[in-house]
Amino acid sequence: MRLLVLAILVPALIVAQVGTATLSGTVVDASGAVISGAEVILDHAEQQLTRSTLTGAEGQYVIPAIPPGSYKLTIRKEGFRDSVNTFPLSTGQSSTLDVTLQLPTASQTVEVTAAPPLLQTTTATVGSSVESKQITQLPLLGRNFTSLLMIMPGVSSAQAPRGGPFSVGGSGNNPNVFGQRWRNNNYTLDGVSNNEPLFNGIPMLPPPEALAEMKVESGMSSGAYGHASGANINVVSKSGTNAFHGDLWEYLRNDKLDARSFFVPSLGPLRWNQFGAAAGGPLAIPKILPRERGWYVFGYYEGIRIRRAANASALVPTGNWTVISAAAFRFSIPLPPLWMPREYARVNPSPRTGFPPP
């Protein structure tokens, strides 16, 4: 019965190829000779997540499907000092870390904590990452993460913001990347497709507090992506950690705080409220799921309430002209041309000679 309850409440762990990283490398000694059979241990800095493997006959190791985050890599081999390296890994990253083990001395461990970030050396993909701190601290219209795409290299805005019918208040942005059309972009959320094919929209738009990072990749994409010739936008949501964390927010816009345009004499009513909460931490159920098992939970809720009136201005005929035009239309009497406003004339410059009766 307990196993049945866990199967219902806790979904199975699905490891996706797109939303994870890969780490590989070669272990050698001080003379450059490869070391086979060395123990390679990868520990997550904020979760009870450990991956381990052994180096092969050529001293090589490969650890695939690594969730994004900060890690500590420990390599052990009898007769050598332990080597410890700490570094972050992002979504879609495929990096190589070669390690040289030294002979033992009085100190048995070599720890590297100020090493530069790992480079992506195994693929020809060009990409940039946006970390959680940037996502939560940079101002975003409608709190839409797609606005951050404009700070990426090679990204230009399309003719009009295109987020499909799912963006908040029309704040979605689906840009052109390296000259490709906006329809050629591919969005994924935690390794799962996040595309609406009919309008090329983005169905799932998590709030910034629920996002761990966003990575934009273009160029020679791997077979994990497939159809997109523009950019592959990989978004990774947050997960629970060893400590409980949470956020509460309320964002407000209204007409009292907005500036009036020179061509608009008055502003219409506007009430824009975005509110919500996000929280995560270790998952433990007394007598069923101990905390030492390393299960985590994270969730969020965001509510949106937008109440506004549109401001518009137009040029219309005077009252006398309306009466004359209505009579002329009824009796088919030709009238001098009446041109439409300038905004309409750019689209349809043909004159109108009369109006139908009201």
C-alpha cells in the first residue's frame, strides 16, 4: 500500500537529453600516462545527487544526463592523491575536464575551487546562458522570460512581438536569431517541447522565480533538437534543494503611475496585477519517505488580473457632412472625395465618396 501511495503522489524521474549536461575527460598521471580504473564521483552541491563511474582502458570517463547546477568532481585512485574540482554545469552543456593525478605526499587531496568555467568543447553549437539571478533581477515586461532573448548576441526583434495567444498582455517576444525567421525557433522546458505549432506560441510561461536558467543555442545543433534552424531556447525550471526556499510577489501597474502620451489627452483606466508564490525543498513523509532518500519538491502559482481600457483617436466628418453623405448614398448622388485619416491612407489610399446611412 505504501508503494502504491508513492507511485500516485510522486511522478517517475524522467531524464531528458535536451535539458541536461554531459561531462567527459581523461585521467592521466604526472608523466602523461593514462590511468584506468580510477573512481570518478560527481556530487551535486545543493542536493543529495551523486553520479559515479570508472575510467576505461584509455583513461576516459563520460557522465551523461546531468541536471544543471553546481557540482564537485572527485577522482580517486589508489597510489595517487585525490583530485577535487568544483564548477557549474548548464543545460545542454557538453564539456571536457581532463585531470592529472599526483603522487601522494603529506597532503592527500588536491582541491581546485577557483578554476575558470568549463567550456563547451565537444560540439560546434554557439550559445549563451541567462542565469537565475539575471532572470529575477532584470526588469521584464509582463514578467515574461522571452524578453531576455533580446540581450543575446545575434538576436533581433521581429516586426511585431510574437508570443502567440498565450503571452501576458501581448508581452511575448519571439525574435529572429542570426537572420532566421521567428517561426524557426524551438522552445523546450526541462527538455520537453514547449511549442504551440499553429501560432508558433509558447504554451508554458513560468514566472521568473520558477526558472533556474535559460540557454539559447544556434548553429550546428545536435540531433537532440531536430527541426529548428533558428535558435533552440532551453528553459530549465527550479527544483527543490536541501534547504527550504520560497518567494512571494505582487507586481502592480495602473493609470495613476503611467505617463500620458502627447497625443492622448487622458488615460483610460488600467489595473494590472501579477501575484503569486513559489516554494521548494526536501520532500519527506514520516515512516514512508525519509529525508535521507533525497527526494525534492518545488511548485509555484501565479495569478494575473488585467483590467484596462483602450485609448484611441480618429478623424470623423462633421455633423452636416454626415447628413449630406447619408442622403447622397441613398439617392446615389456623387460627392467630392473624402479621404480617410493618414494612418488608414498608408494602407488603403483610395478615397471614399460617401458613407452608408447609420
